[in-house]
Amino acid sequence: TEETLVLVKPDGVARGLTGAILARIEAKGYALVDIRLVEADRELLEQHYAEHAGKPFYEPLLEFMQSGPSVAIRLAGNRVIEGFRSLAGTTDPTTAAPGTIRGDFGRDWGLAVQQNLVHGSDSPESAARELQIWFG
Ligand code: GTP
Ligand code: MG
């Protein structure tokens, strides 16, 4: 089995979509190993988004991620890294496929940052690194 870090980002929490998102994850059959509400500070987010440092959307992204709490989830299951990214849909919610979390619940709100509701680790290496950052 495999583990991944899932985040319900501040837009998802603020819109009251945490339950709906968790329902999809549970319906798919993945196991919740740990879950917590986190007010991420800048230091944590700099670690989490280190690969994006210097990109044009980096500062707006860090600010958005500090706009409210996120729900951090340690999720387990066979091929859950790939499987959750498929459930989440592609990065841009405008064009993410219907049936995915981003496609069904997200859209472009006209803001600088793509508020795309969820995060999922993109590789086993990222998952190990990110789980350490969010769960210690
Ligand atoms: P995550 O699961 O959140 O990591 O999404 P991802 O893997 O689909 O995207 P990526 O890691 O490339 O980017 C991380 C986050 O930065 C995205 O989820 C968006 O919130 C934001 N982002 C990525 N690309 C852009 C962009 O081109 N413009 C803006 N405004 N935001 C972006
Ligand atoms: Mg990513």
C-alpha cells in the first residue's frame, strides 16, 4: 500500500466543501490514516512549495494558502498517489473534467491564484517529503 498527502485548501474549507470532498475520497475506498485542521504559516508553505519558489504565481499562492485553515489528510491505498490526482482533476479548474473534484466544484474566480480546492502529492518522493512537513 501507499500513502499520499491530500490538502483541502483554504477555498475548499471556506466554501464548506470539506465534507463533500471527503465523501468522494471515502467512496473511492481510500483509508483516512490521519486528518487535521492546519493554519499553515509561511515557513511551512515555503517548504511545501519549494519547487515553485521564484515563479510568478508563488507569492500569491503562499498568500492564498495563508488566507484560512486547510484540512491535511494522510491517505492510504494501493496507487493512491496516482488515484487521488485522478479524482482531483487537472490543475486549472476551468478545464478540469466534470466528475473530478476540481471540475465539479471549482472555477476561475478572477483572482490571481488558481483556487483549485485540493492538493495531492505527485510522486512517492513528494508524498514522503510533504507528509513529513504537514504531520511531522
Ligand atoms: P497541487 O496538487 O496543488 O500541487 O496542484 P498541481 O500539482 O496540479 O499543480 P502544481 O504543483 O503545478 O502547482 C501548485 C499550485 O500552484 C496549483 O495547485 C495552483 O494552486 C497553483 N498554480 C500552479 N500553476 C499556476 C499558474 O500557472 N498560475 C497560477 N495563478 N497558479 C498556479
Ligand atoms: Mg503539485
